[in-house]
Amino acid sequence: MNISIDMKETEVGINAKLAGEIDAYTAPKVRDELLPHAGQSGTKIVVDLSDVNYMDSTGLGVFVGLFKTLNEHNGELVLKGMSDRLKRLFDITGLADVMDVNTEVEGGV
């Protein structure tokens, strides 16, 4: 399966809506689309995962790298719209304790 990435730039950051699967095959595309924006000071990236039906450890690694880069540049990462299955992945790994993870779909930046 492929991944689709719909990104909109706002005054304070990026709103991204992902759909499909984030795995070893598609994770590099997600990283290549989002990471360049993370190096800008104070950027907020909001990622809507409501249409992502599968994520493996490679996908988790992309979000960890994105989170670290944003933190280094006083930015913020918000992950929203996660299914219970994806939320469980973040809970099990402890990432939900350090990242802004929300299962509700709300407005972006």
C-alpha cells in the first residue's frame, strides 16, 4: 500500500494529513516531506493520522526523529486523529508520554 501526504503551510507551521500505511517502504517518503520543515525555528507540525491504518517501527522512528529535530529548534509536533490501534503503539513504546498524541481530530495550526 502507498501513503498519501496532503500538506498545507500556515503562518506558524505545517498541517499534514496522511492516509495509508506507514512502513519501511513508505516511511522515507513521510520523513522526506516533513523533516525539512522541522529545522525552522518555532515551527509547529500537526499531523492528522485519522486515515492511517497501519504503522510499524520504521514509522515510529520517523516521528521520533521529527520530534527530536523540532525540539532542537523550539518547535512542536502534534499527532492527532489516531486510531486506538496506533495510539496503543505510542502507549506501549512510551512515546505517548513525551509527544503530544491525541486521538481526537481537531483543527490544525
